[in-house]
Amino acid sequence: MGPGSGPACDLTLNSILPPALREKYQHPAVIRKVLAESRTIAIVGLSTDRQKASHFVATYLQYAGYRIIPVHPHAKEILGERAYPDLRSIPERVDVVDVFRPAHECPEYARQAVEIGAKTLWLQLRIVSLEAAQIAEAGGLQVVMDRCLKMEHGRYNGSMHWVGMNTGIITARRARRWF
């Protein structure tokens, strides 16, 4: 935590992973690479409820220029995009599978992510599944765990400090976009 920042605004305090696993599954270089190289994000558990975190994150990412593919077993359309009941049903290439489901469901989504040839499995903030990570890594995917895709995008595109968050990036220079 930097000088002057409060505990609620320090991003490192939001993780439930121990330090050794943070280094492996939350490495800044991996996160930057994923954000820079990805264009299509399938969001598993994207809610139709506008007040849910998954909907808010998807709206933000869509506004930031990412193509969002909703994965929801009952919805036909979310955010103007056709929804699919599972990852296997998506007819196009997916770069990131972003999961907003409980940890015990994540291994199945990791298997599906490997099957469809996704590049990254991203488990949202407070979602930790080492089994899912092992499945994804064995299938050649990068894994980010216990991190919010929206928060990481804001951290590295230079906009998160505007709302008082300690991004861990100290500079006197104007924000530089990483992607």
C-alpha cells in the first residue's frame, strides 16, 4: 500500500490468494499481455440484471472496445449480443473466458475453454479454483485468477487513479496506455 492510500483503495488487499500464488496468477506482465492481445471475451455467468457486477463489467468492456459474448443458460440476448448456453456453443474464436460463477463450477468451464481454443481463462475477483487453473494450464491457456478484468483494464489504461484507487503505478508522467 502506498503512502496516503487507504486499505479500501489498495488493489492488493482485494485478493484472497497467498503471495506465491499471486505472483503466478496475477502477474502484471501476463495481465497486460492479455488486455493488449485480446479482442473477444466470453463472459460466463453474465447476468441479465443490470445491477449485477457481471453486467457492469461487461458494459464497461464493451464500451472499451472488446467484443463481449454472453454465456447464460436461459438468456437469448444480453447487451445487444446473442447469448449462448455454454462455451461449446459459441461459433467464433474466443480470446478470454471470463468466469463469474462459483469456484466449484470453474473446472468445467476450464475444460470448455480448452476445447474451444481460448487463449486465457480469467476467474473474477474472489473466485479461486486451483483445479480449473491446472486444467487450463495443461491445455495451454494463460490463467488469471482472483482479479477483476474491469479493474485491471482501468489500472493499466491509466483511468483507475481518477477515482482514488491505488494502482501500484507511481509516476509523475501523464498516464500511458499499455494496450
